[in-house]
Amino acid sequence: MTTCINPDPQRIRRITESIIGLPTLPTVVSKMIELVDNPRTSAASLARLISADQALTARILKLANSAYYGFSREISTVNMAIVVLGFNTVKDMGLSLSVFDVFKKMENTDKFDIARFWEHSIACGIASRMLARNYRSRFAGEAFVAGLLHDIGKVILNQYFHKEFMEIMVRTSNGIVLEEAEEQVIGTHHTQIGAWLAEKWNLPKIISETLLFHHDPWNAHKDQVFVATIHLANHLCHICGFDHSGRTVIPVLDSKVWEIFQKKSIPVDEPDLSSLQSEFLLEFDKSDSFISFLHEQEDHR
């Protein structure tokens, strides 16, 4: 029988707000997202931003010079790395590494495999970018960020409220739905915690709203299609085996998601799920070198 921990959402909010002082993420990533959001952004402007962070620069150059790409000459500048790797790969690598650095003290347990959790998060970023490119191209840049960060509230719980988070994991392993277990133990949900963090990091409103409503996009206020896109991406990851998100059961895809797309005349519906799975797996395979490098960085961190 599990013990009952008194919920204290105010305490969680205070600690969530306090982590703004952590890493380079609030500055570097916020600026990177601004650049991505601007259609006039050039590779040179992205290179200038990354070059201001020596640690990030070193890791980007390491990727460009890694055996995964096997170029005959040394890649010595971020500008050259962007030409070689591509704008999106460098941006997504920078965002992912920065997020990893913020939460480098996460504890791995038999109830929560951190490496597989990050794999789920990265996969969701890739799926979100793919779907946004198909159906919401104006926000394709933000889609990777939203997908990568969609479950960041669980990371905060694991790192700062480890005892409570492990209690939540125990309850889910006993058949309780994740959100219900969170409500019982902490009195709030990982979605709310992630949204608080996005607000304190001054990420675009569409990101914080997506983190808050990615399980119920029909309740979103700003852009239900974008939030539904990340919701669908998350579902694709679960059914394609990238499912280590702290859940023991794959969430059911509510029919209201398809209604959101249909209201905006976006041509995607439930019968398309099979082809979307195939498209996503191909997209994930194309990102294999990027993902392998991220795993390598995690192993040596």
C-alpha cells in the first residue's frame, strides 16, 4: 500500500520559478527560438549566437567532425558546421544539449529510465517538426522545441521532487493513470509545471500553451492546431516504440483531435495514422547520426 504525500502545488511553483537561474538555457535557447521564428534568419546569425557560447560551440564542432559524418577536412567554425550539418540539425542540437545541461542531475531508477525518456522527448521533437512541416509549416521551427519540451514537467519533478515523483511512478505501475497519480501526490500535473517553466524562461506563448494543453489540445486558447500537432506527434512516438515517458499505458487518441484538424480543413484523419507512422520512422532514421551523437554526449556527461 502506497503512502499519501500531502499535495503542495505552491511549493512546487516556488521551486519551479527558482530554477530560472540555472544554465545558459534561458538566454541562448530563447534567442535561438527567436531566430528560428524569424523567416529572415540566416545561418550567419545562428552561428554568431552559438559562437558566443564556447561549450556549445565545441560540441557542435565535435558533431561536425565526428565519424558519423566523415568529412575529409576539419570543420573549424560554426559557420562551416551549419553548411555541413544544415541549419535545422545545428539548431536542434543546440537546443537539445542546452536542455540536457540544465537537468544533468536527474536520477536514474528502475521506475524512470532517463536515457529512454530523452529518446522519447527527442523523438517527439522530430515527429512534431515533421507534422508541423506537413500541416502547420509557419511553426515548424517551434514544433521541435515544443515536442522536445512537452514533458519537461516530469524532469522537474524527478530532479527537484524525487520522492514525490517516485511515488507517482509507483502508483502508475499499479494501474493508476499518470494524471490521477500526480493529482493524488502533488495536487497538480506535469503539464502545469512545464508551462510555468516555459513562462519563466520567456519562451513564446505558443510553447507554454502547448506544454499546458498537449494532452487536451481542444482546451488550448492560442492555436489548437499547433497543440494538436504536438499531441499527435506524442501519440506517434508512443505507438512506434519511443514510449518511455513515465506512462505504463499508451494514452488513447481522442477523436476531438481529428475534429481540430478538420475545422481548419487540414487533410489528416485517423486512417492516416499508419502512413504517418511510416513517415515518422523514416524521419527518425534520417536523424540517426544526430541522435547517436546526443546519446554519446549523455554517456560522457
